[in-house]
Amino acid sequence: TRTPVNVTVTGAAGQIGYALLFRIASGHLLGADVPVKLRLLEIPQGVKAAEGTAMELDDCAFPLLKGIDIFDDPNAAFAGANVGLLVGARPRTAGMERGDLLSANGGIFGPQGKAINDNAADDIRVLVVGNPANTNALIAKNHAPDVPADRFTAMTRLDHNRAVAQLSKKLGVGVDDVKRLTIWGNHSATQYPDIFHAEVAGKNAAEAVNDEKWLAEEFIPTVAKRGAAIIDARGASSAASAANAAIDHVFTWTNGTAEGDWTSAGVISDGSYGVPEGIISSFPVTAKNGTFEIVQGLDINEFSRARIDASVKELIEERDAVKELGLI
Ligand code: NAI
């Protein structure tokens, strides 16, 4: 029998946590034949609710779920972790400046990065979901000098999936007919969903759409502002779709992308496409043998260049701000 994979989930008592844990336990994160142990991290006020969720997980009698432990100490929560899903974060509240937001999150993701460095398993793979995801991932990475930098990633898969859904609707095709779509840059309103290299049922997506006005004025803003639209409609932020994207991200990372296709993920830049080295930016990526690789050699047209640069500029500003605050 296989040794269970230790999956540490932070913010386990939150709304994404509630949608995420059951899918991890039912085998969707790593595969239907991979047993898992859950290690839940919460702040002390969240522990009781996490215990309630753990009771419900017990009540599902999931055959793959081999244990649940709940912690309020990151060092204990990340002990032996093979996968870390960093969901808990400090949200922006009314009147909060960017510096305050980054500082508050630095106080979470710095110590968690160090806890990962000191306690996680050698094969640890980290996905940061909590916002600002790219910069939180950068902070965590900087506190984990002994972990290979490419093990720290940020989630833009929800943006990717949103873009696939919008494009498939526009063209009247199935979502599985859409390949090679890319989210570039920051997981924020500046992100750039790029269909110029995408294929739809074997045809170039931009040519199939053949409508730059729709692209600029509908598609891109709809994808970039989808989070706000969900809040307006639901009265709460995206949770099940965010959890689903986290599942997709890790499943793809560990099980690979299909031949000829790619996905989007926030990964550490090696300087590709003019994105400064060391920044965690969304790129087109393939996955093989548990490693993401940035797709190389794509032609970037003027339309795309301006939008990639704008989002990367925001990432540079966030990096400079956390540097100034002494968080990295
Ligand atoms: P939530 O507020 O329902 O839950 C967050 C949970 O994190 C709470 O239970 C809280 O007690 C816990 N928490 C806070 N600080 C913690 C710490 N230091 N250690 C452990 N747990 C801690 O929020 P929700 O809806 O679950 O969202 C979580 C995060 O995910 C937010 O930052 C949100 O902005 C982000 N998000 C990211 C998306 C993406 O595409 N990257 C999409 C949707 C949400």
C-alpha cells in the first residue's frame, strides 16, 4: 500500500477551505489512487470551525483519507508536508492602504515560508491561493532558502478556467475544445488573458473570434473582473470555483499537461518574455514529472506586449514595496 501524501491546507475553516477539503479527500487533488492525510492550519479563532469540518470529513468515510490533524502553529502544520495549499490570508478591509495589506500578509506568509523551509518534506510543492497571491508566494519563497524556488507557485488557474469558459461560450464550442490559452502577469485586475496562441477545435482562437473590439472591451475585462462580478451576484467571493482551480493546479502540476497543450500558473520568472527574473508571474506552462516549465518562443504581438507589461509593472511595484517593508 502507498504511503499517504501529507497535504497541509491553511485557512482550512474559510469558505474556500470548506469547498476544497472534500475534494482533496475524495482523490481529486492528486489522483484517485493516492491516499492523503490532511493537516489543517488555522488561527486559534478558526480551530473550532476546522474541527467541525473535520467531523464532516469523517462522516464522508472517504476511503483515501487516512487522517486529519488540526493545528494553530505553522511549524507543526507543515511537518512532513508534501503539498502546501496556502489559502488563509489577511483580506483588504475598508481604508486599508496597500502597504498595510502587504505588511499584514508578510506577517503570515513569511513565517509560513520559514515553517515550510524548516519542517516540510523534501518534495514539498506549494500553491499560494491567498491574495495578493503572487506577492504572498514571493514572500513565502524568500523565507525558504533551502527549498527550490520553483516549488513556490501562485494560483491563476481560476482566471485561466474563467477565460476558457468565456471563450468557449463566445465560439459555441465545448470547454475541452479550447487549448493553449494563457493568463499572463498578476492575479489581479491587470492580468492579461491571451487567446492569440490559443486553439479552438484545432483553429487559432484569435482568428476564429476575429473581433479585437470584443477581445479588448468584453473578453479581457469580463475575465479580469469576474471576481468582483461573483461578489456582486453571490454576496460572497468565489469559493467553489477557487477550490476547483486549486485542485486543477496541483493535479496538473503532479500529473502533467497533455501533449501539445499548456495551462497557466504563477511561477518564478527566469527572465522569459521580459518578465524580471525572480518575480512570481503567471505564464503559459507545461508540467512534466512534477515540474512546471515556462513555454518558450511564443511571438508576442503589440496588443499582448502592452498588456503583459502593464501587469508585470504592477508585480514589480509589489515586489519593490515588500522589499522596502523588509518582508523579503
Ligand atoms: P475566508 O475569509 O472565508 O477564509 C480565510 C480563512 O483563513 C479564515 O478561516 C481565517 O481564519 C484563516 N486564516 C487567516 N489567517 C490565517 C493564518 N495566518 N493561518 C491560517 N489560517 C488563517 O476566505 P476565502 O474566501 O476562503 O479566501 C481565502 C483567500 O483566497 C483570500 O485571500 C482570497 O482573496 C483568496 N482567493 C484567491 C483566488 C485566486 O484565484 N488566487 C480566488 C479566490 C479567493
